[in-house]
Amino acid sequence: MSNKFRIILLLFFFYGFSVCNSNAQDLRIQIFKGTNFDEVTFSVTKGQYKFTGDNEFYSIFKKGAIFFISVENGKIILRDKKKLIGNFKAIRFEGISDESMARVKPVSPVMNSRAYDDDCEFYLENAHLKIINKIDLEKYIAGVIESEGGAEASIEYYKAQAVLIRTYAINNMFKHAGDGFNLCDGVHCQAYKGKSQLNDEIYQATLETAGQVLVDADSNLIMSPFHSNCGGITNGSENYWQKPLPYLISVKDPFCTSGRNAVWEKTLPLNEWKNYLLSKGINKTVINSLQDFSYTQPVREKFYTAGEIQIPLRTIREDFDFKSSFFSVVQNGSTIFIKGKGYGHGIGMCQEGAIEMARVGFVYTDILHFYFKDVLLTDYRNLNLENYY
């Protein structure tokens, strides 16, 4: 066993992470990541919770219990509707049944409440509350599916999405290990807004694909990206991330072209476009020599090219906050028309395309093999973790 892997296992043990096994996998997810809280409420909405403060057991609480959690003088203050319970460095509400569910409502600052399965832990970090949801992997996957893909698709789409989300989660298990958790709930990891509640088929899909992940021809976990709409052709990884990956090649996708995010358009003054090119270091003489800045992108390319001008399309997308890097440029007099296709980076599975594939009868394995080439489905519980971390 490598020293690196020993250190990771120690981190896992120290922070209370669960190591992969044949039965279940728990993840620690930092929720409401990026917001500093001074006060939240915690409400038991289903099942029972065991409350522990500073590693000392206090009591069992049932459905209907409501707690007010705040920060005062470097301590976490816990109150219920009637009294002060105590002040602590860390508190934990542990669900003691498989159906335990609670709702967390930020009060300062005010945000919408979210429902969470399993355990919730509260710590102090930089004088603010840090909240961790310790949750079963499959429940987490269902929550991400609902957050990322909505609740109005069919079960075969949800199965495909579950495999990709699970692959990412296992492949990035230690992304935030140094911070005391596995993943966060933002797009830095995968969007996770709490318990999946809007469509029972979402959780059914996670259970029916339980353990399944995608590996490449060398049996390595793949990068498993997805995006809203590819605009009719997916992006090769080398166009956006520099690194070519054999399973992330460009694929023509006829299934998404009628989707909600299939096309978009923006207009810019010609002078703004010229000034932008100047800001990218393009020679003024070169810019002034061009009569037409039009550019056509019939298939996905890496650079915007006009005369001697060449700028990465990803850079332009990010600088102007375009929906995608798959666009053409049409100049009409003093106006630049940006005619775009798709929404997102375009790599991997196109969600709107996959939803349509499922709707017309394709099963989840068809969907995955359509968007990812030369990959295999396997069970992560049969993988040797040391090969990946």
C-alpha cells in the first residue's frame, strides 16, 4: 500500500468518512457552501434523530421537534422552542432510521429551507456555522439528479444520470478531504439542493443502478461530464479542457436540436467586438485591415478565427458569459450577431438529448454508450481504490 493511500485512509478515519464496502457508502457533503451563517433552524420532519453535542449523547428527538442554532461568543448555541439546551463546539443530529428527514432553514442570512436525509452536523469555521450532511450515496445521487436534471423526465434518463453522478462522486471522493468533507453542494462539485422529493422514479433509478459506474478501456474511472444541450453536436474534450480523452469525442446528436436550450442569440456593437479583440492582444493594424469579422462554426472547433486572429472559443464564451462556445459570428454593418447553439461546455452527455432518447424508447445503457465511447459499466465496490487515489 502506498504512503499516499495510507494518508488518505487516515484522513477518512479521522473525519468519519465511510470507506467503500459491499453494503453502503456514506458521503459527507458541505451544504449551503459559500454562505456564512450565524443562525439556522433545524426541524425534524420524519423519523427520529439522536442529538450529540461535543461527542456527548443528550437525547432522542421525534417528528415535530424544532431547534434554533446560532453562533455567540465563539460557541454554537442550541435552543428549542422553550429553553436553552446548551453551548457547544460541534453538534450532530443523527438519523436513527432509514427514513429520517429534517429541514434546515437559514435565518441569518435568510434563505429558503431545504430537506435533507440522514445526518446533519454543525461546526464552527471562521466564526460562522459550517453544515455537513452525512448521507447515503444513493440518496445523495437522487438529490443531485433532481437538482441537475429536474423531475419531469423518464426513468431511463434518470438511470443514465445516476451512473454519471455516481462515477463523479466515487472518482472525486477526496476532493475536499483536507476540509473535512467529501464534496460540496455547488457546481464546483455537483449541484445538490437536498432530498429528492418530486418524482419517485428518481430514487428508483438510483437503486436499480446501485453501484454502477463507468470505466474506460483501461478500467479507470472516467470523467463523467454532462451539460444542458450540445446544440446538435457534442464537444471533444480537447476543445475545452486541452486534454484529449478517447471516450469524450465529438458526437453528432439529433436528439437535442428541438430542446429548450438548443439555440440562442446575442448582439454586440462592432466597436465593442473590436475593442474586445484588442484587449486580447490582437494587433490594431490587423483588426483595422479586416472588412468582415464573420466566422462560421458548422462543427465544434477550438478557436475563433478571422484573418490572422485566433482566440480560444472557451475564452470568448467565459468573457461574454455566452451560453456555449458553439457559436458563429455574423457582421451586418456596425452590428455583430452571435448565433449560438446549445447550453454548457458541450462535453459528455447532453441532458436534453438524453431525455429525448429515453422518451422515444432508448434504455440508459444505450444513452451512455451513445455519448461516451469505448466505456464499460462496472460496480465501484469491485474496484481497488488504491488504483484511483
